[in-house]
Amino acid sequence: MSNRNEELFLRAQKRIPAGVNSPVRAFRAVGGTPLFFERASGPHLWDANGKRYIDYVGSWGPMVAGHTHPAVVEAVQAAAARALSFGAPTESEIELAEAICALMPSIEMVRLVSSGTEATMTAIRLARGFTGRDTIVKFEGCYHGHADSLLVKAGSGALTFGHPSSAGVPEDIARHTVVLDYNEIEPLETLFAARGSEIACVIVEPVAGNMNLILPRPGFLEALRELCTKHGAVLVFDEVMTGFRVALGGAQARYGIRPDLTTLGKVIGGGMPVGAFGGRRDIMQKIAPLGPVYQAGTLSGNPVAVAAGLATLKLVSQPGFVQRIEDSTRALIDGLIAQAAQAKVPFSAQCVGSMFGIYFRDVAPASFAEVMTLDRDRFNAFFHAMLERGVYLAPSAFEAGFVSASHGIAEIEATLAAARESLQSIAP
């Protein structure tokens, strides 16, 4: 019997670098052949062989309502029937901007873009233009897209500038980025004491989701807010992943911290390519054509993508919607912990909102260094065992997972049944 996934992968590699259009899709971290999907519905995906999977990737976060939700599909079809693109203003852009600002009060003005990378790239440019400073601070293990300033590794100490972590990023750009340890307050205080007047912004995932799921330690986000306020730096929350997932108002609502700028994506596009950045009015008024900080996008505010985002935000805003998914996520995590204990496999897990992390180590990590101690071989074996049993997890030990509103009791129970067998198969 032919394997269509393998056939398509061989064909793709002839014309697409590594056969994929985004690196993590290549399965390089876990081994094997990536799946090529043909359709999706609710919590399920079907691959090119026709096999069905329970999906915990959710297109990397945006499918909070589940795949092909009827309300979202109907909104997209209606918008597409009117026009695929105008390259000009529409009323729906205003509606999406109003919805975002209503749900996230720290955002007084917002501009739509076409990706999370574009949103974070522009937020940094805006922070630099607003403050007149060049230096930015980020945290190791936090990913904010592939803009040059953000593809930077840590330097040799808390006060050293970073160096490029990708070919093609000039040293002259990387030297303006300082990389610190996530969840560590003392290096932040030392840095700001030494060069606070040089720092344009601090950008952070308030809940890290790109080195698996890492929760902020008590006091960490509060220290960021205090230091940025004291030294006149802009605090940027990258809520591309956490926005409307960890709480209706994002991580900033859950933890009670008001950033100066926020970047968004994923959920606000409902599966379509959309991003946004917004925040304080005085900062946002520095963006062209009001101010000197230039940003433009031919397809920004695409009407079809905006329609998908609006429909999704309306669903998310329904009373109890976010709490129901959070309860499902908690049930999944509690079940996985119990199954691992029964199989005597070193394992830990945690969740916040509808995001979760699983780790093959005894205690959930709180830093990039701790993440790097995960048993990746055991994760890879577990990933393939779950895949064989019809459960699709992120193909990397360093990615968070996502639950949708369409994941019901039946899907959670089926996942735990698959996990029981999979964990037993990799037990010591």
C-alpha cells in the first residue's frame, strides 16, 4: 500500500527547501516523514492517507474554536464573495480594531498587519522611534518571529550584547540586542542600573510558548513593568500566542500587568494570516502617516482574513467559552500526569488557559536552561507512539500544545487512552 505522505514529501523536496514552508514542519526534531493534511473539522485532521488524528497543534494556536467552525467559514465565504482584497480601508477593519481594544484595555490604538513577525518587528521599530534609543532586550528561549533584531543568541553575560543566531543577520544589528534569562529578575535589575537610559524596549512572551510552555514566576512580569516605567523604556508583550488563549484579555489580563505595546496574531485571524500591534495612544501616534515611524502593508487588513478574525473573536467572547476550554485542558493535563505516574515514566506537565506543556523530566521547567534538560529521545518516541494511535502533537519537544472548544470529553478520553499505551511503550 502506497504512503501518500512519503510520496508528497519526496515531491516537495524537489522544489521547496527541505520540502516545507516553515522549519518545524519538517519533523527534523522528531524524525520521520511529515504529515501532509488534506482537511480538518472540529478537533480532527485527516492526512493524505485518509487517517484521522485528534489535533493538539491547532495550526499553532489560532484554531481556538476548532477547525472549520461553521460561523467562521460562513463569514469567510461571505467576505470572499464581496472581494478578496481592496488594498483600501473597510468597515470590518474598524470593527476588528474596536473588538481588540475592547478586550485588551491596554490597547488604545491598533494597526493590523499580515503576520506575527511583522507585528513584533514593527513594535520594536516603533519603540525605538518613540524613545530615540537603539537597544532592545529579549529573553533566551522566547521567539518573536524572524526579524533580524530578534534572531539573536545570548551574550557571555548579563550586560553583553548578543550575536546572530542565523546566517544573514549582521553583527551590527545583533549588537543592539541584549539577551537575558527568562524568569530571572536580578540580571534585569543589573542591566537597567548600568544602561537603562539606552534601552528602547523589553519584549517578552508573558507566558513563553516557544520553548515549550513556561509560566512566569511570581514577580517577574511585575519587575519588568516597574523597571521599564522607571527608566522610560517601552514594555512590549508578545501575545501572538497567548492572546485570547490564556484569558479573554490575554496574559496581561490574567496577570494584571499593563504593557505599553502588545503584539497579536493567530486567534485574531481565525486561521488566516493576520497580525496586529497596538498600545498606548501617544506611542501609536508615532506611526506613519501620523508620525515618523514608517510601516506599511499592501494586504494589511485583508477583508477575508479580518472576517475570519471577527467571527472567531465573537465566539471567544461568549460567556464561559474560555473557561470551558481551560477546564478541558486541565482534564487533559491531569490525565496525562496520572498516566505517566502509573507507567513510572519521568514526566511533568502544566497548563494555563487552553495552552499546555508536557515535559519528560520530573519537574516542569521554569527557564530555558531547564528546558534543555528534557529527555528529547523519550519525547520523540512518545510523539511517534501517539501519532500511530491517531493523536497529533507538535513535532518538537520545545513547542506548547493547544486545546480547542471542539475538544470534548470523547476526544480527551481517547487521547488519554492513547497516552496510556504510548507511555507504557516507552517506560523504563
